[in-house]
Amino acid sequence: MSTAASSTLDSQLFTTWGLNSYSDVSMVVPGGYSSRLWTNDCQPQFWSKYQVWEWLQQMMDMYQIDASSMPMHNFDIDGCQLCSMSYQDFLRAAGSAGAILYHSLTDLKLGPCHVDTVQLEAKPTEFEFSYPFPEAGYPSMSVIPRLHPCHPLALPHPLAPVLKLNFPHNSFISLDPRGSHLWEFIRDILLYPERNPGLIKWEDRTEGVFRFLKSEAVAQLWGRRKNNSSMTYEKLSRAMRYYYKREILERVDGRRLVYKFGRNARGWKELETAVLALEKGLALLTIILL
DNA sequence: TTTCCATTTCCTGCTT
DNA sequence: AAAGCAGGAAATGGAA
């Protein structure tokens, strides 16, 4: 890609957040978020808009919140504004996922670097399932982690014993930016359409089928991420083809630039759909048992 | 230092 | 003809 084309891509990527001067692409591209947010800027009230957005990305990835259901424009705010939001503000701004965001932010506000590696990589069973406002009805996305059982808001979710949700290990944020893989980079471009300047699009969201719209632009972005200016789509696609054997991708016959996530690709599905199905199933079971 | 892993690079041949 | 796909082989660089 030419320099001019690269600059155009940069401007497409960075304009929204005023990041034209950003020199470290790993901080900017989806999936490039890293531990720096937590290690260097632990006080959320001092976050920039971009850091708020970065935190949001981490939360969405960590809890498998469907990006398409998250109104990102409601979070075009800085850390000060974010910290002034009430629980109800979060519910209004992010729907049922607002509860997760609110409690996560509360954790961060409680102490310096409250979120650490151990917590981020905790096994599913280490999370508490709870919902603080039963009078409002249980939302479908009511998995609120790290709320102490003695917390006054930590009322047991009726599905707590049932929802042994399997948060895959590699769906959590790697605190090491170098640990981010190509397929995760691709996935994250897809998950954050607000940050995706028409590079890749879903062909079938539920099946995990997607298509490259600007193959060379994606390759250039990946190359910049890896500090490799000679990256091309040809090379990137070779790496993609290696994913077939590992079942991270599935082959899609006869369609150029089209790929499909495989069984070993994590973090792209809409968890909410699964939870809803479980809730319906449990409701049916309850009726049968009664 | 060695080994392993995930690409990266280069290649030939094939398909659209 | 160009672009993309398929997959072998070897090289590379970071992590453990």
C-alpha cells in the first residue's frame, strides 16, 4: 500500500477519537488494547475518551458482550463523565450489559489497579452470579462478576446454579499485547463496527461468516500491528489458511475473501442468545416440575 | 540455550 | 491477466 493510502486508512481509523497523532498502532486498532490501560492509568476519572473506549472494548471482550448490541456512541465521554454515571445511567446507556460495566468501573474506582491478571484470567466458577435489582426483573445478560457474596447488592440469580457459563480462557484479554493473534485481530475488527472503517464485514453473524472488503488494508493494519511494513494479504491469507487445521477457521468453498470462524475461535458469538435459551429452557423445566 | 509455537516468506500450481 | 486460493517447505522471532 502506498503511503497516501496508508494515511487515508489512518485517518479513517483515528479521526473519530482524535488520535491522529497516535504513533503506536497497537494502542489504536481493535485488539491492540493492552495492559497499559490498567497499569498506567488506574484512576478511571482521569481517562481520556479513548481510554474509556479501550476499557469498554476490554469489558465487551471479557464478558462476551455482543458489540452490535452495545451503543458505543453513548460512551463518547471521558473518564470524569464516565465516573459520574449512576447505575441507572449505565443501564440506560448500555442496556443489560450496563450492570457489568457499572460494577467493573466500581471495582476500578475502589483501588489502584484493582483489576489484575489473576482476576482477568479467573476461571468461570470463580465468578459470582448475581443481580442487584430484582425488582426490575432479571435481564438476560445478568452475569455480574466479582461481586462479593456478602455485598448487599449480590442477590442470587435464580439461574446461578444452572448457568455454569463456560467463559473460554482465551476469550479473556491477554495482558500482553504481543499475545494477540491474527484471528483475534480479525475478530476484534468485526466486533467493533464503530471502529471498523469498512475493512471486514459479517456475512452471517450467527454462523460466524465474514468477508474481507479491503483485504490489503487489513493486511497493512496487521503488518503495522506486528511492525512489519511488508505484510500483504497473500501472506496474511496463508496464516489464515493454517487456522483451518486448528479449527479456528472453517473453509468456505467457492467464495473469495470469505472465511468462517471455527469451533476453536472464541469470543465472537452472542452470549446473550445462549443465556436467553437457557432461561427459556429453565422456565420450561420449572413448569414441568411444578 | 533450547524448544515450541505462531506466524512470515516464498513458492508452485490451480481457480475464478 | 489479475486476484485469490491451496498448501508445502523453510525461516523467523518471541515466549517459556
